[in-house]
Amino acid sequence: MIQKLLTVSTIMVSLTHFWACDSSTKKSKAEVVNQSSSVKKNSHVMTKVEQDLLTPADVLQDFKDGNNRFKNGNTTQREHSEEIRKAATGGQFPKAMVLSCLDSRVPVEDVFDQGIGDVFVGRVAGNFVNTDLLGSMEFACKVAGAKLILIMGHQHCGAVKGAIDDVHLGNITSMLSNIKPAVEMSKNFEGEKSSKNEAFVKLVAQNNVRNTISQVRAKSEILRTMEKNGEIKIVGAFYTLRTGELQFIE
């Protein structure tokens, strides 16, 4: 009799454990489903109406917020399906135009957590302007309605280092001449003025951004007038490779 009771008791305990495990498993699965359903991908493409409602200050703040998400590893999950790509064929109404260095370590849309149709991107080693890039900026803002021009330099820029070292190599020599004014702007730096000094390279890169902004205003009457009228903002930023952080230069 005692043996039977022990057997029944063992079976009941086993069943209790089974039910508890099964319930826990179901709960875990339910939690996963709920968590998955709460993660929504961004499947939106900017419209003309939305672009018109934005101010230059709105776009700048949006970029700052986007960079915070990027550096904290909390970027927007975006939909890149055929449906989204098709929606973008109806026209483009970006928020901004970004002029970045050629550097492969600076993924512009990612740095600002932007998606398809959100931003025009121009790239050239050393993020300087010439006639072609100025024309591209004028198209982006005057024709396509972008509200912000952002010039972005970055840490450990090879073009900046080349300008500091006065490198002569094929067409690179001519290209680097566009960055030389920033080296001159940094002549009062106290310390070793060489490409081996990270602090000096950073200063030249930041001055290069400032010089580019100055060139945009001096050489484009269209953009200068738009900025004066409050239609656009022209700002600069310095990107740190290690942290993903941006220092904005207005």
C-alpha cells in the first residue's frame, strides 16, 4: 500500500513539473511573439507634403537624434522590399544634402539613421567643394527641396594627412590642394604639426569643414540667399570613427 502511494505521489510530482515546464515554455513563446510583433520596421518613404512641413532646424535635430541612435546601437529597422523601392520611384523629396569624405568607414545614411529617399549624399576625398558639387547642392536644395546642407569631416582622414604631408602623386596632388587652406588655417597649433599627431590632424579636418562651408557660401549665390532667407541651414560636423559620435559645427 505504501509502495502504491509512493508511486502515485511520484507520478503527481512528475506531472506537476511537466505542466509547469509546458506553461513556462508557452509563456516564453508568447513573450517572444509579443516582442517580435512590437518591433516594427520603418517602411516609409518621405513625401513632398512631409518635406514641405519640415524646417531646417527640424532636419538638423532629426540628424542629431539619428546619430544618437546610431552610436547607441539603436538604429531604426528599415524595410527595403520591392514595394518600398517602387514607392521611391514616384519622386524624391530628401530632407538634406550631406557632403562627406570618400572614406569607406563613414557610412553616411547609417551615421544619421536615415533610409531610402531621406538624404542626398556627395562624396569626395577631403569633403571639399568644386563646381560639380556646388551644382549638386543647388539641385538638392533649390530644385528638390532639401532643407539642410551638412559638410562632414572625420577622424583619421587620409586626405587631410596627405595635405599635411604635402603628398605629390598623380591627380592626388591637385585634389589635395583643395585641403591646403585648412592646413594654413591651423598654423597656430601648439604642438607637432604632422600627420602623426592625431590632435593636429583633427584640427585640420575641422578647419577643412569650416573652410568648405565658407566656400559654399562664397561661391553659390543660390545657397547663400536660401540660407539668408531661412530656407536652408548650412552646418558642419566632425565624425569620430571609434565612437560613432558627431561634433556639430554650425
